[in-house]
Amino acid sequence: MMGITFLIVFSFSQMNRIAYQKILDRGGLSESAYVLKSKRHQSIMAVNQALKQQKQLTNYQIQYQVPNTKITYLYGAGDFKTLPLLSGRFFTDDDFQSQVPVAVVGKKVAKTLYRPTQQSYLKFKGRYISVIGVVGNQQASRLDSQIFITTSPVQSLTNQSLSHFKIVIDGKPTLSHLSTFQHVLKAQQTQKLVTQNTPLVGRAWLKQYWWFIISNIVTLGLSLLVAEVWLFAVRQMAQKHSIGAQVRHQVRWHELRGFMLSLLLSMVVTTLLAISRLYVLQYQDLISLLIFYYLVTVGYFAVRLHRIGHQTVQ
């Protein structure tokens, strides 16, 4: 069972790795993010002022993306999803209230920065902006060429109205009070950043991760096969020895308890060893998946063990 558990964690880690790469390509935005289209002619600074007045809005970010460019103006509040840093830091609440804009850039952009001292600067629209962080990781992604610049209720480096931007909002863990954002932004259209075409997951998800579904079906079958091997030994023992009903009940409980403990121990030990070596991002989802495997395998074992007891009596 240890090998099967390792396969479960390995396939899950590979899915996490691909999913994380997608997040990087989207500039740190999750699949739960929303795209809002607005023809409102107000500026970003005016919208930020309106958002700040909505005290119920916390733990969110709003990206004003300039179409066909790598430029994103950013505003946020509270705790929200951040990006992996190669150096420096990411934006904080203070940056989103400041009169002075700062920038975070991808590692490709970082090579072009002006660096007269230890501080780096991004030349943007005829002025130099302090760069407080460089984002990216070892793998290449679209994030490497991105430029993120703060906006606030008191400053914005662009005077263009909302209609010129692709507006994306995201929350942590998920976005709350969507209707409030729609009202403030006067959104004419709202849709998920990653379209879902099925009740649970999107068609794009199925196309991307079909191998993960198949691997889980295979590993679940192997788990049940392990249960069958254990049951085969129990059946052989029952056929060799004639025992009373009370003793037979005790034997079944002993075998079930032994199987449950052995399965649990092997899964826990293997999982701890595997996650120390493999890339795992969604620990809660992995634990839920392993609990599902455990319950299904134990349930299957208990039902088959009960039937074996009846067959032995007959």
C-alpha cells in the first residue's frame, strides 16, 4: 500500500505543479477570479476611493490590466494572493494608500531596470518608479515579463477610464461581496476568469487533467486489490479451521482492525515522506483525497469480510 500511496501523492503533486504554473501565467490570479467589463468613464483613482469606502470589502485585489501589454495597475486591501518572490517584497496595504507608486516586476524585466545604487528603478512614462520586488520562480512563465504598479485612492499613473482596461478581481480564499464590486464598477458584464462548463469543473480542466482522473481510477483499483489479497489470506484461514460463531465474529473484528491500522500507518508514513520530496500546494485537498481512498478501501474490506464470514458458515 505504501507504493500506491506514493503514486497518489505523486500524481497529485504533478497536478499541483501544473495548476501553480497556470496561476503564475495569470499573474497570481486564481480560477475563482472574476472579469468585469465596465464602460464607466471614471478614473482608477476615483474607483479606488469608492472601494475604500466599502468597509465590508476585505482580502481582495483588483487588477486593471492594459490590453495587449504586460502592464497591470493593482489595488488591494487586506490579505490576498501574492506571487513567488526572487527578491524584495510584494505590495502591502501601505503601498495601496501611498501617494507614491511602486512596482513589482518579473525577472525578465528586472534585467532592464535602472540601478544607480542598491535601489532599482523602472522607467515608465518618463519617470522612474521604485521597484520593491522581483517575482518569478525557476520555471519560465508569462509572469517573467509582467509589470505590476500600485494605484491608490490618491494616486494613479494613468488617467484613462475603466473602459480601457480588463478588470479582474480576486479574493482570498475566494472573493466575497461580488455584487458590491459590480455596483461600484457599474459592471455591465461579469464572468469567471476560467470558464466552467460543468457543475464541478470546467471542460478545460478535464482536458488538462484527464490523466489525473485515470491515475486515480487505477490507484483505487490497486487499493482494492490490496484488500483482496488480505481477504484471500483470511478466507484460506477460515476454510482450514472450523470455528464457532462467537469466535468467528472476534476473528473478523481482529482482521478488520488489523487491516485498518496497517493501512492507516502505511498511508501516513508514505504521505509524510512523499510530501517532503514532492511539490504539494493544496494540502487540504490532498488529505481529503487520501481520506476518500482510506474510507473506500476500508469499507470495501469490511463488506467483503462480512460476506466471507457468511460463505464460511454455509
